Amino acid sequence: MLQSFLPKASLLMISTEHVIVFGLIALLLFGGKKIPELMRGLGSGIREFNEAKQNVKKEIEEGIHKETSIPPAPPSAPVGSDVPKSA
């Protein structure tokens, strides 16, 4: 199974040359002044995503703690125990 995965994984590997070529293409497409703005926007998007992820995680943990901290309800009396018996 590992042997069948390795050829596919080698296609996904990115070398240093690939990164340099992608960088040059981005520089040509966007120019030197736009790239810092794009990276700033990307950074703020990642920051917002991480904050939202932390908020969801905190809400889930609070929900779990609320469920585990609720004391169990007292057992109810059997049905008909309050009804007086006639002799």
C-alpha cells in the first residue's frame, strides 16, 4: 500500500526551484507594491480564521463542562404513591 502512495506523493512535492518560480510569477503579475498588501490581507485572514477556530473550540468546551456539571435530577416518586388507599 505504501508503494502505491509514494509515486503520487512525489508529484506533490515542491522544491526550492518551484518556490522561486512561483515567486517570480507573482512578482510579475502583481508588482512589487501589491505583494505586501496581499500578504497583509492573507495574514489578517489567517488571524481571523484562528480566532474563530478558538471561539468555536471554547464554546464546545464550555458546553461539555456545563453538561458534566449539571447535577442529576432527584429520582421521582413512583406513580400512585400519593393517592390514599381506600379500605
